[in-house]
Amino acid sequence: MLGLQNEREWVAFCIGVLQRPELATDERFAYNTRRVANRQALREVFGALTAEQLIDRLDLAQIANAHMNDMHDVWAHPQLRSRGRWTEVGCPAGPLPALLPPGRTDAWSPRMDAVPALGQHSDALLAELGWSAEAIG
């Protein structure tokens, strides 16, 4: 996913990232609506770049960016691991990895209950909502 904020970034993107300065004045990409309509042509230009190459070029062009992780990347993220941000919670199917809430402090421990089994709390919730035992049963 990639989006540019303004025309200055478009020119910087063409020159520094795509390394195709002529695209900055190409009528197919004269404004954002046309860029969207012709995005396939742009994909062909920068589709050969790796994510790392793209990020390096965006940084050099001074275009704000961030890498978007997939779930595997999140679970394997070295910063989360080194900061001890993972715990496990119980589940009827076995233990699951769970990310601790932000704002961790030594003053309290977050409540990380097990994932309930299907229907485990249904009767209590229905009773809380005013259902009678006969209606629930």
C-alpha cells in the first residue's frame, strides 16, 4: 500500500524512488485521480523493488513511510520479544500467544483471562440481561 500526500512528494517519488523523473510530468499521472486510474503502470515501474529497497528510497527522498507488518512479522517482531510484551492465555484449544496491553507498569499486572469456551458465559449474560432461568434453560 502506498499513498503520497502532495505534489511535492509525487515529484520526489518519481525522482528518488522510481528513479524515473520523466513520470513527474507524464500526463497519465498529472494529478492523483489519473495516478489511481493508471496505477497498474506505476506498479510495473516499482514492483521490482523489494520492501527494503522501497523504504530506503522513500527515506532518502524524505517521504514519510512505515513498513506494514503481516501477522507473522508482528509475532516475530524483535522489539516486542525483547521488551517482554508477549504472554500466553488459556483457550479450549490450547494456549495462545497474547500481546500485553500498552502502558505496562510494575504497579499492577494486567488481567489476561483465558478465552472462554463457546457458550461458557451465555447463561450468566442472558440472566444479566433479564432472562429468566426457564427462558434460558
